[in-house]
Amino acid sequence: MIQTLELKFLNEQEKIVTLTVDNPTIPVNPALIKQVMDKIVANNVFTSTGGTVVAVQSARLIGKEVINIDL
């Protein structure tokens, strides 16, 4: 199964900005994810078209199963 971790932040215009991490370490550690997201906000690590990220909004793990079909 292919998995992606989405880290969602709010920017200065209160719009959601998503940072995607491919193939995260499983199982994920929610406390560590929150800590890293807080550091990203505190250190102005990245900006968006709506300004810098100002708050943590949410995080989610998305899974997608890929099945090859032999023809």
C-alpha cells in the first residue's frame, strides 16, 4: 500500500496550505508530527501565495492500494 502524510497549515489569509510527505515511517507518531508542525510554524519554514503559515490545522495519513493486473 502506498501511503502519504499530509500536513495542513493555515496561512495569513486563513487558507489551508498542505505539505505532503511520501512514504512516511509507519506507524506515525502523532506527538512528533505535532511537534514538527509547531516548529515549522514558529520558524517560518515556508510561505504560500497567501503569506506565511501561521497555525497548525490538521494532519492525515492517506493510503492507496495499487494492484497490478497481469494481461
